[in-house]
Amino acid sequence: MKTVYIELFFIDNILINFYFLYLSGTVLRLRIKTIPGIVSASLGAIYGFLQLTGYTFLNILPLKIILSVIMVYISYRPSKNTFFKLLLCFYGFSFVFAGIIMAFFYMTTADSFIRTMFFLPIPLRFALLILLSGHFLKKRLLHLISLLTYCKQGISLYISCFKSSFTLSCYSDTGNTCSYFGKPVAFVDKNSLALDENTKNIIEGNISQDDCNINIVYIPYRAAGGEIHTAPGFKCDRAVISCGSKIKELCLYIALLDHDFAGEPCLINPALLD
């Protein structure tokens, strides 16, 4: 028979639940309401305690989902669209932390793991939780939320270069992490840009750029198969990325390729809008 210290059980669960709710909000740049957040975290702790004391019907999945829905709603009172994103984040943090705990469990004996976790001072256990789960997953979830939001609405990119301007529809891909001298890179189908013949010849390398007032650079990038390639490109005089009502001006390099991207002339990371 194992001994469970009720006060430690409640303190641990309230801290963990509140921290996951807090992290879910920071991904979406929302501020948790402190009192409702504590109430929600306490509901989760009470639910867990009732499971522990023999109310096995609480183990069924629909009830657990209902509980998480209530916890998220009480903490933020979000709109419909924001609510589902918050719920996704809350589940994400919970699953990752559960996976980390299981990994420790299997790497040690059950008894030594339980002793280690339950006899650590509470502040140390909470610090361990922060280090292991929160910041590891936050960036990944932010990318996922950006992808789901911006892919649905569609992104467009306005660029000014070579005394011309172009507006391109974009294919969103969070896997595009390419940068050049610390600046983000968007990939563009060169056939989609109506450039004059002189500029095209410079890009193709048929004319030396030393004789013209055009600066072409060669941008290294990693292809889907892992191979390293280079593509001719340039720095935009001006670049503006937009999605719905959200508009952002940024310093951007363009890498020119000879194909489109799922039917779109431009490939860009949707996280650039954040």
C-alpha cells in the first residue's frame, strides 16, 4: 500500500495545471486571468484526487475532455476560434510532459522514480517541470498555430525590387527556416516575376553584375532530401507580408528557383507574420 500526501498531491497538481494553462496562453499571446486560472487548476486537481480515491468512472475519455474544455474556458473565456487553439496547446503541453515522465519512469525503477519525484522539494519539482516541458514545446506549438491560422486564410507577399513591384500568393511552410546573414528567405518561382531581359541574364549568370547596378547573391539552402544547394537571389528593396487584416513589413531575401510550390509562386514561413 502506497502513502499519498494529500497536501503535496494538491499543490503539485494545481501548480502543474496552472502552468500548462499559462503556457497555452503565452503561445497565443494571451494573459491568463489569475483567479479563474487557479480555480481551473484546482478543478483538475480535485478530479485527479477523486480518480485516486476510487471513482473509476472518471477515467473515461469523454469526461476528461469535458474537464479540459471547462478548465480552458474558465481560465480565458476565449472566442470560438481562439478556444480550439488554446485547447490544442493545453493538450500538447500535457502530452509532452506525460511522455517525459514516462521516459524517466522506464529509465529508472518505479520505486526510485516515485521516491525521487515525491521527495524533491516542491519548488525544485516545479522548476524541473518548467525546464523539461514548457519552453521545449512552446516554439513548436507557436509554429503549428501559425500554420493552421495562416494556411486557412492565405498569405500574400508584396516585394519591390529592380525598380518593379510584385504581389505574390504564398504557400505556407513552417519548415522553411532558411536565412541569409540572419535575415529570412522566401523562395520564389523566377518565372512568376516579369523581369526585364537584362536582369534575367544577370540572374542566369550570362552577364556580369559588375557592369550593372544590380546585386545578385547566392543563397545556400537545404532541399527536402537533405542536400545542400545554392540559388541566385537578392535583397528586396521593400517586402510586406499580409494575411487578412494582419500586415507586417520585414527585411527579406528572395531565393529564385525554377518551379512553383504546390501551385503557388512563393514559399514562405507563416511564422514571419508573428
